[in-house]
Amino acid sequence: MNVGIYGASGYVGGELLRLLLQHSKVTVSVSTSKTYAGEYIYHAHPNLRGQTNLKFEEPNPSTITNKCDLIFMATPHGASSNITPGFHKAGMKIIDLSADFRLKNPDDYMKWYSWVHRNPELLKEAVYGLPELHREEIKRANLVACPGCMAAAALLALAPFMKSGSIEKDRIVIDTKVGSSGAGTKASISSHHSEHYSVVRPYKPVGHRHTAEIEQELSALAGEKVSVSMSAHAVNMVRGILSTCHVFLKGPIRLIEIWRLYRDFYKGEPFIRFVRDKKGIFRYPDPKVVVGTNYCDIGFEVDEHTNRVVLLSAIDNLVKGAAGTAVQNMNIMMGYDETEGLKSLGLHPV
């Protein structure tokens, strides 16, 4: 199958290229970039030198529809909703990595992104692309909206508890720490080495945009409206997210019941791992361990003093939080082995 990447010069575009160039079932036919048009892709992604002779092209929708069966949209938020409808009308399969089709309620785009959605009719057709929650819908989809990286990490930790009905639905606190690559390639004062090195910087204590999709998906699992409180921090690492979620139980719960809850919910999931060891320095999920992989590591601890459970999840924000999940979605849509192109193990140390 021939695939294209619209907006391939950013960090997420680079990860898509890295994964797809190793995929046995696809050929990357088009890779677009306004900035690097006409240049070899290794000028933006030096790790890909020697892997392909592909060059970046100017974004040209007609060229893409002629050359590709499926398109990955790796554009900034707000851009895809203008471009994607044309590909949709042409009968292409679309995997969008921006926020433009994640939310079902068009009014939420004004609330959380401060713009009016230009093609709200497609929101009903788009499938929220977290395979562990929507695999059957993804199989039948023509338009998949990949989750935000912090939303993916939090949802994977929270979903089994929300589905079980064992926690209070109005007391969920999510504390997220994310590496600098989550901010993309565009430079700012906060991304300068002297300003970012050694920080644990609260940059969105309230009102983070990923709150909207977390609430949307948890509400669907619960069958009623769910509200969450989320805070985000920038930390001194390049890749990775650690999501620490605090939930409060309706009644007592034993550790064996939590293990059963997670194992039943994620039975057979190829990219979910459970981490809760009694010794060593990696007793709980740690982003350092999943760098470069499509794994989500999940752990937990019970606080009997306050009837609280602390849920921990770790992912690579560029892989399971973006490009890896996009490739996983493609595999599901096309009937390929779900792990194809995604079998890389993490590095240690890194």
C-alpha cells in the first residue's frame, strides 16, 4: 500500500517516517513539507540518512490523491480540518494526528482551542484512535483521529477503573510530566537550553486542552458525564510522559482485585505492560524505559489512609503518544498484524 505524510518535517512526521520505512506492507510515496520541499528527508531527520532517497515535496493534494491510498495528517492544530475533507471526498483513508477531529462536540473547539470547527459534519464520522478502547470501530473507519499524547497516557491508566464503576466520577486528578519534544520543533524562549535544562515547570496547571478528550472518553465508558482535573509540567527530558492519576474509591479494594481489573480489561493487548515490582529502581512505570517504543507501562499503588488509588502510566509521547498509535491504527484499518512496524524494544540505558 502507498501512504503519504502531510507535514512530515516535524518530530511526529519524523517518527512516522522512521516507523513506516521499516514496515513490510507499505511504501511511503509522498512526504510533504513547505520548509524543506525539494530536500532529502535526512536534512530534517538525520537519523534516517541512508534509509531512503525520498525527498520532501510541496503539499499538493492532487499529487497525494494520485499517489497514495492512505494519508497521515501531521499538521498543526487547526490546519487539518481545512485539508482533510478533500481527501475524504476522494475516498482516501485518513489518519489525523492533530486535534481537529478528536472531539465529538463542535462547540468544544471554541472552548478548548479558541476556533470554530470548519467541517463539523466530519466529527461524527471520525473515530477516536486509541486502539485499546475503539479497535472494532477503527477496523471500519475511513477517518481516524489519534489521541493527544497526554490524553493517551491518562486514559490508558484510568479506563479500566472508570469502566468498573468503582471510583468517584467527580474526583479524578491527573498530574502529567512531559518531555520537551512534546512542544514540537518551533523554537521559543522556553525551549532554549538555558531555560529548559533542569526544570520541572508547571506550564498548564489548569485548562489543558487534552482535558476535553479525556472527559469525552471517560464519560463514554461511564455512561454519564465525568469531569477531571488535569495539570501539566514540562520536565528535563526530551521524550516521554509520566501520568500520575489520583482516583478515590467508593469502597475498599484489594490489590488482587486491581490486578484482575487491569488484566481483564487489557487481555491480549500487545502494547500494554504492567509494572509494579517490590525491588529495584524501576518499581513503577518510568518514561525512560519506553523511549522509542509503542508500549504503555501501567502501575498502581493503594493509599488506604485516604481510600485513594494512585495510577501511573508511562509512554513515549512521540510513539505511543502519536506516530506509533497512528501506525497501529493503520494496521488495524488495513487488516495487517497490529504490531507490524512497531516491534522495536526500548534502549537501556538511554
